[in-house]
Amino acid sequence: MYNNFERDNIQQEKIIEVIEDKKDKKKGKRKTIKLLTGALVVGMLAGVGFEGVHYATDRIWQSQVEKETEKENGMVASSTSSINTEGDVSTLVENVMPAIVSIETTVQQTVNNFWGGTYSGESSGSGSGIIIGENDTELLVVTNNHVITGENAIVKVIFHDESTVDATVKGADASSDLAVLAIDKDSLTNETKNNIKIATLGDSTKTKVGEVAVAIGNALGSGQSVTVGYISAKDRKVALEDYSMALLQTDAAINPGNSGGALLNAAGEVIGINSVKYSSEEVEGMGYAIPISDAIPIINELMNREQLDISEQGYLGIRGQDVTESTGGFNMPEGIYVGEVTEGSPAEKGGIVAGNIICKINDKKVTTMESLQDTLTYTKAGTTVNITVKELENGEYVEKTLEVTLGSKSEISDSTTTESEQQIEDNQQSKQFRNPFGR
């Protein structure tokens, strides 16, 4: 980073070079004349043009490009500026901070005591979020799914101006650890509306190892803070509790409460959503973020989810269990192992058989019973979907795509409750905030 004096000298030297080049093109001009002319120009610049050069270079270094906000329903919008911030993180932060929010989640927690009894109480946790779009009635915020999960969760969003509003979960996807919150625009004051921005989303596929990375989030639940580092690895496969993800790795500190916050490049664009921190006594400085290019299709789908009555929700008809890297064996792929197919169910009619491993629905990764149930909850009965399964043939798993028309949950009797529904219920009862101080 150059100071003003150094930049002015550089500009003067470049002007001298241009003048000398032009002089070269003129016949009959000797080198001594060129040198004298250059010296004369330097003197003039030093005496008269210094302030002009200073003003011009400052204008160039302060320039920025504004992006138009896309307000169409369901489209990720952007309005934070893309700024040349080499060496000046404060300018970047000042511009992007209004697009970052803090999230406070309160849940009802049931605890078993030593004598076999139970008691209930409230537990709270904190996280972060990014304002990524809006429609006619709602402001939309993306965060991590684990930030807002819990029994009867109450979610509040705190903006940069410290105003607090209630938020509802518009859509959540456990397998990608993403969730979209909706905030009623009528609940926002005009002052808050004028102070917030919609984040500019970058292209994480173009990110290079060694690039500057800036993390912004509600670290330790104490309010927004900033850490700076570098992209230390791409496509780093990280095993989580029930699944694995390919993430961006950075040495910018990502602490509890940063989950759901933004990982930015030097232009102030969001290239990742901070998700987890690798915790180990032997390792420091390894934080992770969901690549934004992977997240955008999921975010758009979550933004457009339609709340369906139980009678309208899709039904598949299987019992199964999660297969992860840690639980799988014999080269089993990650996914949902189908242990049983209900007789006469949409799954049986579509060709799914016991022993299949479900991996995707309509090309969307679905690798846990929870994510399967979540997908069915937002898919209408009668919808025909493409389900990707892997089937064991001659000792190897072969991928197949099956067309399945979903049935209606209203057609299911209590005696045929799927194991996926039962597992979700069990998971919700057993889930607790492992770190109530920060997500």
C-alpha cells in the first residue's frame, strides 16, 4: 500500500516516461534535449501540479461500483458495493456491516435428571446472518440451520443499528446446514430500513488459495466483530455429526457465534457462509465456510418454499437410517439406507427396494432422514420427483434415477408411520444446545 507522497512520485515518473517516449518519435531530437525537457516537466509538476496529481490519485483509489438491487421474489439480490479495498479493511467493513445481523435463538429444553425425572427450561444461543434478498413483504436473511433449530424455537434478529425484530423460519435444510429467515417489513422502522443493505454475493469457484478473507459475525454473542486472514484451502471435506461437506478453509478466526456470518473477499463480496470451527488442542486457525456458489441454489429454493398443510405434504413410505463416513462400511456411499419399504407406498410403486441408498431428490443432495423428511414437508402430494439411489450389484454400488409420484400424508394411518417421521421426533427430543453461549 503506497502513501500519498509515494503515489505522487510514481505518477510523476510515469508522466516523464510518456513524454520521453513521445520525444523519441520526433526526428532530429537528441537525448540531451529529452533529458532537459523531462527535468523541466518535473519542476513544473513539483511547483504547480502537485495538488492536481494528489486529487486525481485520491479519486481513483476511492472509486467504487454500486450494484443494482434485484427485488424480484425468490431471486438473491445485492446492493452492497464492490470496493477496491487493498490494504484498507475498514472501508470494506463499513460498507458490508449493514448487511450482517446477529441472531438470538431461544428454545424449550427438556433435561433428564439423575433420579429419572425430567424438567423443562429455556436455553438460548447466538449466531449470525446475512441479508440476502427481499420481496414485497419480507426481508430475507440466510444463516446456518443449526443456529435456529430447537424445540419451539423463538428467533430474533438484531440489525447493525441494534434494533431487534422477530423472525420466522421460511425454509431450512439440515443436510446443507442452511436456513432462510423471513422478517416482516412492516415490523421495521424507517430508520432501520434506511440503514440496512443487501449483501453482494460473489463467486466462490473463482476464489484462490492465498486470497485475503474477512470474517464478520456475532462472535461469542457479544455483537458484530471482524477477523482477517487468508483462504488456506478449498473443497476441504469436513465430517460433521450426521454428514460431510466440502468447505472453504480459512485462518481468519471463526469463533462461537460466528456461525451464519459472512466470509468476504477483498472486494467485499460474500464468498462463504461461516459454518463450523475445527476444534482441537493440536490445531489452531482452521475455520470453515460453506462456499456461496454451492449455497445459492439451496438458498433460492428455501426462499420460495411454500408452507403446506399436513394433508398436502408429500409421503414416500420407507423406513431407513443414515449412512455416514463413520457409520458406513463395505464402501457404502453416504445417504439413507432403505431398511423397509411400505407395501403399496409411492416408494414401492416407484421401484425403491430395501437395500437401496437414497442420495438425491431432484438433484438435491439428501443424505439424512432429517433432510428427507424436511424435503417431503415442502413438496406437495402428487408431485413426481426424481430420486437418485445407489443399489448394490455384483459387489459395487450402481447409481440409478427413479421417478416416484409422492403420496399424501393424510392417507397414512397411525400404524404405518414412517421411521423417518419417528426419527425426526426422536432427534428433536434429544437435541440440546451443546454450546448455549454461541452457535
